[in-house]
Amino acid sequence: MSEHGRDPGEELQRSANQLEQDLERLESRLDDAKDHLKDRAEDAQGPGEAEEVAGDWEDEAPDRPGGDDPEGAES
């Protein structure tokens, strides 16, 4: 059958199926965008408690100096 000889019911069903697929794809993209926005909002709030605790070491000197052993030192 040619393009013009299709059953109108089939055309409607095909259009409905295409719209459902498009809607599912858009809903998925919307969910991804919401997740991305949530991550950005969390980043904008600053470091969480775990990151603050983990970052405390930066302001302190090490217990023992690092680097190479001085000449003549025993391990």
C-alpha cells in the first residue's frame, strides 16, 4: 500500500507510539537534569562535614618531617 492508502487508525496508533517514545526520552532527560541540578546545589553549599574533617590536616605540620633521610641516618 502507498503512503496515502494507509488506514487512519494505523496512522493514529503509529503517531501515538511515537509520542510515547518521545515522552519517555524527554522524561529521562528531565530526570538527568534534576540529578545534575541537585549535584550542583550540593556543590554550591560548600563542603560537607566529612570534607571539613578530612581537610583539617592541611593546617597542621606533620608528626615527623618527610623527605630523604639525612646522610648517615639509620633506617
